[in-house]
Amino acid sequence: MDIKQAYQKNIMDTYSRFPLVIVKGEGSVVFDESGKKYIDLTSGIGVNAFGYQDKEWLKAITQQAGIIQHTSNLFYTLPEARLAELLVRKTNMSKVFFSNSGAEANECAIKAARRSSLLKNGKGYHNIITLKNSFHGRTVTTLSATGQEQYHKDFFPFTEGFLYADTDNSENIKELVKNNGCAAIMIEIIQGEGGVCVLSDELIQTIKELTSKYDIPLIVDEVQTGNGRTGKFFSYMHFDLKPDIVTTAKGLGGGLPIGATLFSERFQNALSPGTHGSTFGGNPISCAGAASIIERLDDKLLLEITEKGRFIAKTLSALKSVKSVSGKGLMLGVEIEGDIKQAITGCIQNGVLVLSAKNKIRLLPPLNIGMDELNEAMNILKSSL
């Protein structure tokens, strides 16, 4: 079968794909049709938390598939209960709603915030402030929440009620909160699709003060930054923040679709029977796989993630062609001199898979990538860049 030709004939042309057919993965490497090996520093855009064919994850999902694969949320299952307990314990949040993706997790957070505001404040307090350069999903509503003009076209009418604050001017968000009836402030601690940009301490402190002063819930989007990616279980834990609602997906499932929206104690009743749902949310196989990921994210591994991130940043920062390295842990953005597309093509040709984010090379290696493979990947990147 000519796979590329089959794609062109049968699949909607919505992605600019690299000319590479991946046929097998093992650990932190993948192989193409010819058997050529590539060190994968993308993890399926941060999804394959422990790489390919991870034994514990594989055992968890195959065992569960042999027991029961789906029941619907009209019944109880052990994997969903177990995963929820793990997430609540690791975050000190109170309740979890499971869905299938980051966009759905964010939709849930938006609905919960607006419903809570309506019940508390009445109509008119529905606006949600997000940040310019943010990215919150591909549905019409989460595109509306996304603070990038390039996404606000073609699909009119967009969902109303989103305001976009500057990331480099704390006075701007103060004015938006003061002059508008707000249901929530929604942020990413590190704007992944926006260029792996870490929010400033000043802006985070301002947001913390505003949510307290005006009693506005804080939603933190941890779709890409969560589940150990930055060296903390969630990225907000790098700061003195206590969000009311947290969303996550990607690395949570280790390779299977799953999203989660976590609620603090004061928002644990934000949704009631009939106000929200998801047919596949809490799927037993996805939950079993996710639990096998989450229970291994201990302090030792998080420290290793931090140290590996520092190693990558130090190694690449020493190159003359590298202008800057941003991010935390194993979520890094590398700003370079020259053409970004040409650089990424060179990396892939030389055997390392990387991503882009705006004008940067984006690195999202498996959380457990070995130092031998990491050293090899750095040597290839140094020669490619």
C-alpha cells in the first residue's frame, strides 16, 4: 500500500505533514518504511509520556481491554475511579470530569465557569479573559478562547464573551477585569503553541491578585504542560497559585485519547446531572493507561525531567546559531538564526524528530528518555543547527 497516496486520496488535507511514514516505535525512537531510526523529541506533541511500547502502560491497557472496553457513564468502573483518586490526591483538587481531549476539557471548564457565574451573579457576568498568544483548542468555542487573530477567521460566527489580555502589560488585564463582567480568567503558564513562552512572574502575581480581589475563578490550561512535562506535576506548581479549575489531556493518556477537568472544593458542584456529558469520557481502557502513567510521576522522575531539561537548554544555548531557549523541564522552545522550516527538515533528515512553535523549534521528548539517546540527539541537533 502506498500510504502517502492513500492519505492524499482519502484523508482531509488539514495538516502539513512531514514526508515521513512512521511504521514502528520503541522507547524514544521510531522507524520509517526503510528501517531508518529517528530519535523522537516530539512524543506525538507531548502525548506519548513514556515513549513507545512502554511495558507498564501496554500491560495496563491490554489487561483492561480483556475485561471491559466501555460501559458509558451510566455505570461505575474501577479504572475511572482509580484515575480520579490519583489526580485528586496529587493536586489537592476535589472533583474530576473526564472527556476525550484538551479542547473538550477546556469546553467543560468554560461551561462550568459560566454556569457558576450565572448562578452567583446573574446574567451579564459571562466574559472569560484569556491571554494574547494563547491556544485552547480547535472547537468553535475554544478557538474563540484562543488569543491569536490567525485563528479567528473562516468559521463565523464565533462564540461571544472572550477578551484577550496582553502578556507584557499587567495594566491591560486589570482594565479588562475592572470594566467587564467576568466569569473567569483562563491562562496557560507556558504558551506552547504560542512559542513556548513562560508567563512572567509579574503577570502571574497580577492575575493572582485580580482573582482574589474580584472573586473570579482562575482556570489553568495544563493540556500540554501537565502530567510532569515541566518538572512539576502541573506547571502552576512552579508558582504560588491555587487554580479553581485545571484542564489537562495529551500526556495524561500516554497515547490514548483522554481529557480531564479538575475542580477545587468551591467549584466541585459547578456541574450537576444533565448539565454536561461525554459518551467516551472515562473510558476504562484510556483510564487504565492514564493511571499507569500518573502513578509513576514521582519526585524522583520529576527531578530527572528538570535536570534533563537543563541539560538540553545548556547544550543548545552554547550554539552560535541559537538565540534563546525558553520553557521548563522537557517542554522547550529553541529560537534560532535562519529559516526554521529548513532547520527542522535538516534535523529530521539527520535522524531527530522535532516540532515547531511560531518561530522556534519545539522539543517535547518522552519524560523517561535515556541520557544516551538524549546525548545522541543533542549531537545531531548541534550538527543540524
